[in-house]
Amino acid sequence: MANVLVFAETRGVALRKVALEATTAARALADATGGGEVHALVAGPPGVGAVAEQLGKHGADVVVVVEHAGLANFNCEVAAASVAARVKGASYRAVLLGFSAQGRDVGPRVAVKLDAPIVADVTAIQAATGDSLIVQHPGYANKVIATLEVKSPLAVLSVRPSAITAQAAERTARVDTMAPAADPAASRVMVKEVVEGGKGKIDLGDAPVIVAGGRGLKAAENFKIVEELAAAFGNAAVGATRAVTDDGWRPHSDQIGQTGRQVSPQLYVAVGISGAIQHLAGMRTSKTIVAINKDKEAPIFKVADYGIVGDVMEVVPALTKAVHEAKAGH
Amino acid sequence: MGTSNLVFAFILTLGAGFFALNVQRLVGYMQIGKSDDRSDHPLVRLKNVLTIGIGQTKIFRDPVAGAMHATIFWGFMVLTAGTVEILIQGVFSKFSYALLLPKLVYQLYAMSQDGFAALVIAAIAFAFYRRLVLHPKRLEGDKLEHTDALIILGMIGGLMVTLLLTNACQYLLDPSAIGPEKFVSRQLAGLIAPLDPAPTRLFTVFWWSHALLILTFLNYLPYSKHLHVATSLINVYLSNTSGPGQKGVMRPMDLEADVDHFGAADVEDLTWKNLLDGYSCTECGRCTAACPANLTGKLLSPRKIVINSRQRLMEKAPVALGDHMEFMHPALVHGEGDDAGATTLTEVLEHRLLDTYITEEELWACTSCRACVQECPVSIDQLDIINEMRRNLVLTESRFPEEIQPAFESLERNGSPWAFNPGDRALWAEGLEINTMAELMERGERPDILFWVGCMGSFDDRAKKIAVAFARILKACNVNFAILGQEEHCHGDPARRMGNEYLYQMLAKDTIGTLDRYEVKTIVTSCPHCFHQMGNEFPQLGGNYEVIHHSTYIERLLQENLVPLQSDHGQRLTVAYHDSCYLGRYNDVYDAPRETLKRSLPVINLVEPPRTKDRGLCCGAGGGRMFMEERVGKRINVERTEELLATGAETIAVACPFCMTMISDGVKAVQSDVPVLDIAEVVAGQLA
Amino acid sequence: MKIAVCIKRTPDSESRFRIAASSTAIDETGLKFDIDDFASYAVEVALQLNEKQGPGEVVVYAVGPDAVQETLRKAMSMGVDRAVQLKTDSVPYDGLAVAKALAAELAGGGYDLVLFGKHAFDTSSGVVGTATAELLGIACVTAATKLDIANGKGTARRELEGAAETVEFSLPAAVTIDEGIARPRYPSLKGIMAAKKKPLETKPAQLGDVRITVKALQLPPDRPAGRIIGEGAAAVPELIRLLQTEAKVL
């Protein structure tokens, strides 16, 4: 029987989705090792303790609340010190957290403070016996999946966001309060400014979704259907082929391909793009590729996961409408 | 010897001496360049002098200007003999070739002098008309260049006129001295006689004018673009652009050499031959007029490259050599060239050919199509300078358009300029039952030919169809062939053309290692770049193979009736064939692809655009331009596609995967639906 | 400024990977190895900082077998002054063990800045940089997309999920570098020649306990072949369904 500690990530006073996923993973691990407790630690500004209820519903037995006015912005050093302090004062089998921007920072620090091995970006915890944990971790840009054994009485694991589905395991969590284990004002790294995304134009390199247009659009003014589809996704950037930027329909900075940007978004929608070698070199590694083209022989269909043969002027507006509806229903 | 003889002897010595000093100065300047052995193949070189030089074959590529120039040139050749006679007569009044030559020969000589003098005058008149009235675009230079040209034309005209007038006066004074073969002079005498029947004074004036004009002309040359009068034949002899050796082969480079930089950044990094090219350039602009980059509005002008290397030499050499004859320094006039305007020694030393005179932008605009080299009437090698300067940019300074870095990195990591998985190289051949060399080797067999597929044929969806078509033809003809499969990788030619000799040699040597391991003798490839590189440049690195382009290979198969063709000839099709530069201008393969088309499509109507064969316009992809952006001016591929479509062609045929990409894009850009086919696809489509 | 850059040698990401017979390693035949992409951005950032800040020193470190010497030379051909190889037979999957080896070496180095790639292509963990910083007891900023050093202080921009933040930090510090910050320079032949003469020191790596071991490697299921799901606007509902349920990107 062993307890598991979760660092439950918050932004402001709100819990992040990955915190619940880590809690679910911790619950499973605690249950697998003979029914230990799941403890979740949150660190944030006053009021953050209110997330305890939500954590309890997902399987946390104890919620350790670290509230401090100096924690309005995420403070890695305080979070790591507090997690380590909590572990040192008790007995835990593992520390779990998300493999998110925060988790990437906190995990290794906790591991060093506790001298515990850390596996990052875990997609599954497969077995726990004695001092041994068997976990799955994708490497080589997801081209290889590693099964790793961690041999240590205490381990740090960061779990890949969305890899584990958060599940309800209703209980009422006890709340422990704790003072920050480090002075937030003494941090060596201070956040000066946070810019929320979604307001400015999303860079092609960062965009989770890219909608790109090619010469199949026939004219510069038809590019607006590409922009409208991108707007429907909300988190999409607009790209173009070399032919299109050469023709001046779009700025050169929008070009995707061998001589332009090389991108690999979660979703790539190719509109009126035939798929010349020069273009494929810039987008082949996208996770999911959708192609819309009137020529069913176009090479783009060879790399596309989903293809629609048809007139872009007809298909794209219909898709835009459908995406809007899908987003609204979500 | 009279007083005037003595005076003339003195002036002649002075004039000749000053000219000799200038020759010494200019030859000295050339020596700051690197060495380059051009003493090989004297007979080939002599043949070039006789055809390109004396025969003016390249000059006649522009028939109108050609006739004009050839008249003046041949006139000069003939009249130089007369000039020597006149100069000797200046010292020894009694001298005449008549004393040395048989009568008939002398009469012929005398007639040629008069006849050519008249012809030259006519040609000069036309030259003035052309420059002052017609203004051909390619002669666009600066004011100084125009003035220089007019001075020279004036002097030549003056020389001819004074020569004839001198003869005419002499005839009036002593009719026996000027025989009937000097028919023009005699006619002229008839015009002078009414003014002065015994023109002793006029004779003296014209004779001295002529003699002094000769010396003035001689001494003006070193300060004029017309220095080519003295250097062009020498330059043609020493040039390699029409052989000896294979055309268009890049200079070998020793990467282990203990040097502080690679390639050319300044005139000292060029060879003396590059510098002689500068002296030989008359700024006729034929190179620039043929340059696809210049034609479509890019900054590059091959003429400017040559003139600028000369301008920089004039600035740098006196300083580098500690030449103190400053009064002799005024530079050769500059047409399109820049004058960096250095006034202090520090400025001269701060300047260099790269950046001060020739910009990076110009160098990267070159498609290495060789049109400039092909056109040059005096066999200047503009491309050699560009290639050397690109080498410096990449190897020494790591400066290049950022979009070619992925190509370099991918060549290094994936063995092709595109970031494709090397393991997918032979996917195009799946299901076609094509042997790899390794498979045959294992069975103890050896194919007759290796089909070198190339990176385009391996990875580009459009070019894969060409590879399949060619493989189908080989199979239909029962040719015993194999591919390297995953063991093939780029030979590095794109890297070499983009100046990255280091990467090139790495890839080329590795390729040679693979080919030698399989004891490959004969290679057939559908890519002219692979064809040129492996056939013509691999020998520099010790790789010697017979490399055949697929157009030649298919033509041979057709000729030997080995290709099972459909008997139905189908409908009459109008086809325009687009010449690939690396097949045509680099390797003189013009007929094989055309013959292939005619043999496989007996009812074909083969049409030619105005720019065709050795004048063909590049598709825009050569010299690594395939991997660069084309942001300035009109796109070359569109320009070329428009020319091809203007022939009324219903199909465009190509014989190069790079041309295929560019022309296909061009066809799309002008919203045409004319199909673009490789010659192998045309033949494969006719297989029975 | 004195800057250390810790780099890793990884196979080209375009490669098609196979698992070695041992099933605990990838089959390295035919793979092209080079400096890891993120590490190459870190090298570039270090060189640019050094050029901007005036005379200083940039030193590269790599843990691994002798093959990493080639990678270290590559960094030196870009302009790095010298290199240190921390020799091991292989690089363990345990990032903390690697961090200990690096921290032991860097501790007395007097570096103002220690740069890392955001993570390495092979292990894709992003542990080593942060752990090394923690071991050294210095400030750490991860995944920087902008980095400036002025007046003994650093400023960096980091991209978070759906947001970006600007942070200020004290020196010495460790910074891990994300893509988009700088395009790594292409080594000139001159640089390659010069790199051959630059000092490369080899020392045994003082790895900590290696507590993470690879039990098995496997390849993920093949990506399903592309398919055409229909023609015209009528195919849109099916596409939406697939994006939601199969690809899970909507």
C-alpha cells in the first residue's frame, strides 16, 4: 500500500484538464499498489483551494493547498519546493504531474530535490511491483514507443496530456493547507507578462491547425474561403504553396514547403493543392492531413488521411459551416 | 633617310614603346590571378582560333551585326599587312612589298587593301547607324562606353579614309606607284584631281594623319573596351569553353589545400585566364541578351560580371603589384560595370570584387544554363567566375539564400535535396519486378546497364512516372538492367552548382564507391543533370563510366527496331520539344530527343520555338535555382512556357525532370491545359 | 560571457526506424546522426549572444560514446570555441543520471549561461536541462523562443499552451531553447577546417545511478493509407465525423 502525490496544475485559480488526467492515473496506480491514497497538491493565489472538490470527484483523497498572493502567476520554484517538501515529510510511491509547459519545469526539479528518477511524457503506467514501475513513453517524435522500467521506491512521472482520459472516482477530499516551501518573491525567475493567445495572428510554426491553399483556388480573391475555414477552427493559421506566394496571392512568409516553412500541425487542410514535391517536403509530417482537390489523381491524396474530390469553391464553404456547427455543439 | 623619316622613326619608337609599356602593365596585372595551365591540346585550340576567331562563327549568330563585324575584322586582318608596309615606308621611304613579292601576289594584295578599306568604311557607316539610330537593346551601356565605341569607330573610319586618300594623292603624284588593282584609290584620285592635280602637300597631310592615327589607335586600345582587338584571338586560343575538354565542367577543387579561403572573393582568387577574359570583353552584350535571369528582370548580367572583374582588376592590381606608373592607370572604360570610386589606398584594399562590384543577389540568380558562354564571340567563360564566387560564398562565408539550407542539410542527411526518407527511394519500382544491383550480385549476375533513377525520379510523384515509363521501355526491349534501389543517393551535383563543393565531393565520392563496388560500366539516366555530372565531372574524382542519357539510349533502341511499337500511328500531334541546358548546351544532345519523338510518333508535327537548340531558353531550375525562391521579375519558367505554347503545340515534350516541374508549373500558371510529357512517356505510350 | 551548450547526437528525424534484434534499441544501420535540432538552435543562440556581447567563450558538452566527437566538431565548425566529451558507452534513458554527469562537470566552469535544446529528438523528455539547472542551483527557463541578456539579467519569452509569457531571470542560469528562436548557421568549409584544430577534451562521465532502463521498443501501428472519403460537399459530414472520432483533432 502506497500513496501517490499529484501536482495538480492550475492557471490562476482554475484547474487545468491535465491535472484531472494525472489524478486519474494516480488513482489507478494507488489502487494497483494495494489501495493507497491519492494526494493532490495545488499552488496558486488565494482561492485556488476551491479546486479541491473537483479533484476529489476524480479520486483525490487529500488536497494539499498552497495559497499565496505571490502565486498569481505560476511559480515553478515554489511549486517544486512545495511538492518536494510534502514528499519528504511523508511516504509516497510516486509523484505524478502533467507533461505540460508547467509540468516540464516542475518534474525534473522535484526529481532532483528528491533524488528520484523521472520519466517524462508517459502515455501509460502498465505495472507496479515492489520498487519497479513499467511505463510507456513515446520517443523519436512518436515514431518509436519505449517501454521503460523505473527501479526506485520513489519515482516522478509526467503524463502526456490527453493520453489518459480523466475519470470520476467520487469522494470528498480532505483539505490540508501548507505554506509555500519557498518565498515566491525570492524566485530567480519572475514572470513579467503573460499574453493570452488567440488574439493575434497564430504563427504557422505554433498553430495546431493549418489551412493551406494552392493554385486550385484559381484566384487571389478566392483565398478568403481558406481564411474563413481557418477562422472556423479558431486555432488555425493560413498557409500557401510556392506557386501561390510566387503569384503574389499571399505573402512569402505564408509559404509552406522546401523553400518556405516546414510545419507539422495536428491537422493540415490542403485546399486546391496538388502536392508537388516542394510542398510535400514542408508538411508531410503533419499528424492528420485533409486534402480537397478536384483532381483525384493529385499526389496530395497519397499523403492525405482523408481526401475529398471536388470543387474547392463548393466543398470548403460547406466544411467551414460544418466546423462552425461542430465547434458550437462541443 | 630624310628628316621626316627620322622624325617618324622617333614617333614610331615612342608610340610602339608606350604601347609595349601598356602591354607589360596589363600582362603584369593578369599575374595576380591564380595559375591555370592552358598549354594542352594546341591543335584543338588552333581549330577554335580558325573557326570562332578567324571564321567568326559565333559572331555570325547575329547575322546582321555579324556581317558588319566580320567585314571590319577581316578588313583589319588584311589591312594590318598594309599598315606594316606603311610604317616601314615611314622610315624607309623606298620600301614596298612589291620588292619582295611576285607581281601577281602583290597585285592581289594591293587590290585587297583597297577593296577591304572600302568595305570597312561601309561597315563602319552601318555601325554608326546602328549605334546612333537603331539603339539595339543589348548595347545599352553607360555614356563612357558609348563615347568609347564612337571614338573607336571614328578612328577606324578615319584610318580607312586617310589610307585611301593617301593612295589617291600618291596616284596623282606618281601614277606608276598605284596600279589598277587599287581601283578605289584611283576613283578617289579622280575626285581630288580638280582640287589639286599635284597634291604634294595633301599627300603629306594624309600620310601623316594615317600614320599618326595608327599609333594613336594602338595606344588608345589599352584604355578602351576595344582592347579585344589585341586579345580576342589569344583569348579564343586559351579558352576551354568550346573544348578542349568537356564543356561546362566545373573546375576541380582541392579541399585539403592549405588556404585561408575557398573560391573567389576578389580578383586574386580568379585565374589569369578569367582576367584575360576581362581584357577580351567588348561589351557586345550578347551574353546578357541570352541570359534567362536578365531577360526576366533579374539583376544578373553576365556582361557585368566580366566587366566588373576587369574594373576591379584595374583598381586592385596597381596597388597589389606596387605599380607606380600612375600616369598610365586610367581604367579601361566601363559599360555596365561599376566604378567603386576608390580614392585612397585604404579604400582600394577594403573593396573586393564580391560585394563592392558583384552582389550576392546577382550570383544566386544564375541558372548555370550556359547561354552566356555559348553566345560569347571571344569565348569568355562568365559562368566560371560565377561558380567560383558561389564557392566562396558557401565554403568561406556561409552566405546563401536561406531557403537552400534545407537542401544542403537534406543532401547531407537524406542523400537527396528533399527531406524524404532514403528508405523510400525505390518505392516507385514496387511491383515492377526491377532488379537491384545487390540482388543481381547475390545471384552472381551483372546487368548490361545501370538505370540511375535520380532523386526526382525516386521521390517526385510526377518524375516517378517518367522512371516507370523508362523502365517499361527497357523491359519491353528485354534490356538487362538494374537499379541501385536504396543504395542510390544524390551524386551531389546540386550542391556543387550551389557552391558547396565540400558536400558535393562527399556525396560524389560515396557514389563512385558504390558504383565501383558493383563494377558498373554503363549508366543510363533520365536526368540530364545526373548525366552531365556522372559522365563529365566524375572523372575528376576518379569515377569513369559510360553515361548515356535516356533520350540517346531510347533513340538507339528505336533505331535498331528493338522497341515494339503500336502499328497504329494515332492522330497527328503538334509537339514542341524544350531543350534541357545540361543535355543541349552542356553535351550537344539536340537530335536524339527529337529523333526519338519522330520515330515513336511517325505522324508528329514537331515545332520549334524561336529560341531552340543551342539558343534554347532555360526552364529556370538549373544552378540550384530549383531550390531557391524567384522573387524578382517575371518567372523564367513562365517566360519559357509562353514561348513553347506560342508555337501552337498540343503537347510539350521535355527530357529532364527539372524541366518537367518548371514547364508543368508554367503551363498551370498561364492556365493552359497542354500536357507536358517526358520523351520516355511518349515512347512508353506507344508501346504495343 | 562564458556560455556552455549541452548537445546531443540524434538520428535524422526523417528516418524510417527499425528496432534492433535486441528489441531494446533502434537499429542504427543506415541512420544519419547529427546534432539534435533543438541543440543546434541552442548552439546558434550561444554564438549569436557571444557575437553581440563581445569577447567570451562558448563551450559544448556532450555525454556519449566516441561517435559524439563528430557532433562536437560540428558545433565547433559553427563557431564554438572548444568541446568536452563526457564519455560513456551509451547515453542512458535516465535523464537525471545524465544531468548529474553534466552538473558535475559544469559546476566549476564559471559559466554565466548554460544552454540546452528544449528536448532531444530521441528521448523527447526535456529532463536534462532543468535537472542540471536544479543540480547546479541556478535559475532555469525552459522552452525559450526569445532570449536576451543585458546588465547581468536575462529576459526570455516562452510559449505556453495558448499563451506566451515573458520572464526575467538572474544569472547564472540555464535556458532550454525552443524552435523558432534562430536558424542554425550552416558551417562553412573554413569553419569545418578550423574545427579540426580546436580543442576537444574527453573525460569519463560521472553518471548518477541509472534507474531507468529500456525494456522494449516497438513501432507504432502504421499510419492508415490515405483514403478518399467522398466527392463534393456531400462528403463533409463524414469528414467531420472522422476528424472528431478517429483523428480526434476537432
